[in-house]
Amino acid sequence: MAININAKTTGVGGLETSADNSGNINIQSGGSTVMSVTSSGVAVTGSFSQNGAVYSTQPTFRNLIINGDMRIAQRGTSVAGIGGNGLNTVDRFTRELSAGGNWTMSQDADVPPGQGFAYSMKYLCTTANASLGSSSYFLIESRNEGQNFQHLKYGTANAESVTLSFWVKTNKTGTYTLEAFQADANRNKAHTYTINSANTWEKKIITIGGDTSGVINNDNGDGYRISWWLVAGTDFTSGTLATSWSNIVNANRVSSSQVNLADSTSNYINITGVQLEVGSTATEFEHLPVDVELARCQRYYQKIEANTSQYFDSGWVYTSSNFAMIHTWTVPMRIAPTSMDTTGTASDYRVAYAATGTPCTSIPNLNQTGVSAARIHFPTASVLTVGHAAAGFTNSSNAYLGFSAEL
């Protein structure tokens, strides 16, 4: 038995109580529940106001997806000629792509009106593949650390459901497949959704039941993925769609009705407002401050930029032809990066030494790294004096050093 506590709006004013069979204690206003005390805790609906301002009543960081509003794009805003795996513009959203056409990926200003978004992620087909091979595929993925998903209680009888909501716009109507994937347990669960109207923003809501068998490891590895399938050959569509959690069978991953978004260079897709939260109800999108969202993205990728004749970091000369620069990460990274992205030529990178700018003879290289800092070497001609202080800088407005700790 449970109880409803209601503030009356008709008849004699005051409080009234009534019984129900939900097992909850519901606090109501005018017969509508605004707060419930359940076996899982306190659930609040609606909003509250203070001094005329209205605030969401939902807890902060309820969205398990980082950069779901696509506003952070450290690597750049547009890349053309994409035909393989990788992450190019919008942070935290990667792709797997093989023989599924060529694409331009961009951070786009086309967004659903009145929802508070400034950007979406866009893929535009530039080379079509209307006759897919059996092994062709293209899927966009959000990959997430297992330690951030422990409260889902997977592998127990109390495994939690989660609800995914997102906005999507494409010219190609029809059936698409959404896949939840546990990397540690190698298990998946597939759902379909329908694009009803071409060139129209639509909001999709999908509830994904909890998995009582698969276990998400409590570590910083790849623990939980959400995948949007856009292209799939028969290797992935020829079986029975895995609508319940099960061990991965490739033939069961994608609906046999899945559209081929690569069949025309007129095709595109925009996605934004991606939110994954515990429970079976989608709430309004959680808009975080830009500095908070940027710091969350920098755990996985950081970029050191310097405008013309401005500096990266200081360090010391350790041989007559090498300068060692120490850079401390803005936030600790997920793992120690093992490679470094650069642009331009060696002469775009220089060492500020003895009031002169000595050009590099080859692109700087990553020498030692950790989750907190890195040592970067700038090779030069043999003109430096060992033990002297110096600094790394650039004479190019496009030069940068980029470091990845992506899943």
C-alpha cells in the first residue's frame, strides 16, 4: 500500500490523502504528482523557481554522455574525404567505417529550434556506395569508461534501465538501428527507430533495459557504447535482431530494414542533444557550462595551440641539437598519450633561445608521457648550449600539438 498527499484546488482547501498501489509516497499538487519517494530514492518532476527564474529539478551530471550538445570540437570544425575509422571534429563521438562511402564530417549550426542547442554533428555523403558489400559498415559511436557506469549494476538482479534521447535530422526516411554495447562482456542490445519526415528535426527516445548477466568492469577502459548504425552489409543484417541483451553475433546486430545512408551523395545526417540517463523516462537535456564540458572532453584529448610568435611551454636544452619542453595537462588524462598530432612543417616549430628563434629540423616528438604531464622534444641544428633555459613556440598560426587518450 502507498499514499498520495494532495494539495486540493477545489472545494474546501487543505490537504487530502488517498491510497494507491504503486508502492510510492506521492506528493501532489492539484492531483498531479510533483515528487515521489520510491524504493530507488526520491524522484522529482517539473521545475522549481527562485526570484522568477525557473530551474531544472533533476540532479546535475545525470547525462552519462559527454559533449552531447556537440559544442566542443577541439580538433576542428570540418574534415572532408573521410573513408575510415576515427574521430575528426566533435569531441567524444567517433566512428567505425569500412566500404560505406566517403563523408565530410562537421560541427554544424543546424539545430532543432527552441531547444537551446548551438551545434549538431553532421555527416554528409560525398562518395556514394549504393551496392554495399556484405562486410560494409558505418556507425557513429559514443564510447564511455566502465567506471562511470557502475551505478547501472549490470550483472546483478538490480540492473538499471537507461533512457537515451537525441535529436536527429536527415533527408533519408526509414528504419535505423541503435545499438547498446558492453565492451567488457562483449554483449549487445539493439533497438530500431524511424525517421518519419525528411529534412525535419525529430526527437527520439529509447529505453534500454538493464543486463543482469553482463558485467561492466570498474576501470578506465571502454565499458559502454551507444552506436548509431547508418550503413550495414548483410554480415550484420542477415540474422535475428538482438532485441534482448545477448553475446555479440554480428548477423544479429542490425535490423534487416536498416537504410543505407551511403546510397546517394544527397544524403546527410545531423545529430545533437544526446542524453543517456538512468531510469525509463527522458528528462530535458542537461546543459552544462562550456568550461565544465571542455574539461570533461580534455580527459580524452588535449590540444596545445599557439598563435604566431607565441609560446607553447618552457624547458631546457639537453643536447646541442635538442630542446626538452615540459607540458602539464590542463586536466589529468584518462591514460598517458602514446602519440602526438601536429600540423605543418618542421620550420613551423621553433625554440626561443638566447633572444633568437631557432627552427626545428624535424617535427617535435613525444618523448615521455604520463596522465599529468608530458616531455616533448624539439630537434634543431647543433646551435644550442646544454643546460640553458628555452621555450617552444611557433611562427605559424596553424601549428599545434595534440594528444589523445581516447577509448
